[in-house]
Amino acid sequence: MTTINSQYPHGMKDKEIAEAIKEYSIEIHNSKANINTVMQFSPLIQLGQIELQGRQTKRVTTLSIVVSIVSLLIAGLALYVSLSSSRVSSQWEESQINLLRELKIETSNISQKLEATIKATKKIYKQEKILPRESYQS
């Protein structure tokens, strides 16, 4: 005859509960489904299965919470990196704009010097009555 553990199912490990469920099922089978045996062990089998399901649900829930927390941490880190990158990108853009402004000023200065040189050269040509190179080829 099978004995019932006084700690069944709450004070037992998962493996012990599974073994007890198997033992109770064998007892019902060996009694050829005697109604008294069925009435005695069926609730214990159900209680053990419910306990195992509850423990499994608790483990899955805990794991889900841990995964959610890790996901939130990763999302926060991604947000930080994105904002940092955006800030650095804005600073880089500003420095590039400043460089372009400086280049524009330098180009403008060079252009003005070139125009002054061209005007001076034309003036010298007119005073000396020198023909431009293109004229010599004709």
C-alpha cells in the first residue's frame, strides 16, 4: 500500500512530486480502478499536477520579468547611445559649417584678388597697347 507524504505536494521537490504522482497512478491501476482507491488518490494526483504547473508558471513569469528588465536596460542604453551620437553629430555639423564659412571667405578673398589682378593686367595691356595672346595667332 502506498503511503502519502505529509509534506505532499508543497514541501517536496518537483522530481519528488512527479514520482509521487506516478506512484499514485500505479496504485490506482493495480487496484483495478477500485472506487475507494480512485477517490483517495485522484485528488492527490490533481493536487500534485496543479502544484507542478504553478511552479512552472512561477519560473516562466520570473524569467519573463528578467527578460523584460534586460530589454528595458538595452533599450535605455540604445537611447543613450542614440542621443549621444546625435549630440556629437550636431557638433560635427556645426564645425563643418564653420569650416565652409571660412572657405567661403577665403575663396571670396582670392576671387577679389584675382579680379583685381585681371583688371590691373587689362589696364597694363591698354596702356602698352599689347594685344592678348589670342590676337597673335591670327
